[in-house]
Amino acid sequence: MQSVIVCRGCGRTIERDFIYCPWCGHSKINEDNTESFEEVFERLEKMQDASRGQQLVALQQQLDELASELNTLALSAEMHK
């Protein structure tokens, strides 16, 4: 098994020999290797939290639209009785 590292750009595991991450294109050239795994995981958690926040906002907008459509349908059904 080849040794792998965590990409500092996207957080995916890549082979240590790669110069660029095949997923996000982040370059390993001229990087200092002082960042610990804890720092990497903290940064990834922040990225995930931000992504979850964006997903929650999008879901809330979809729910609001569905509620509006449901209200319209209910009103339409009441008018056609």
C-alpha cells in the first residue's frame, strides 16, 4: 500500500508522490509540513459546518416554497368546492 496524505485544499486522501491533488488541483509545492492532523481536521470540520449551513438554508428555502405551493393548492381546492 502506498503512503497517503491529506490534501490541504479539499481534505481528501491522496498519494504522497502526487504534486497536485487530483480532486481539487491544490499544489503541494513549497508547502511547509508543519500543519498537524488536528489542524487539518479542525479546518475540515469548519468547511463541513459551512457546507451544512448552506445546505440547511437551501432546504429551508425549498420548504418555504413547498409550504407556499401547498397553501395555494389548499385555497384552490376550497374555492372549487
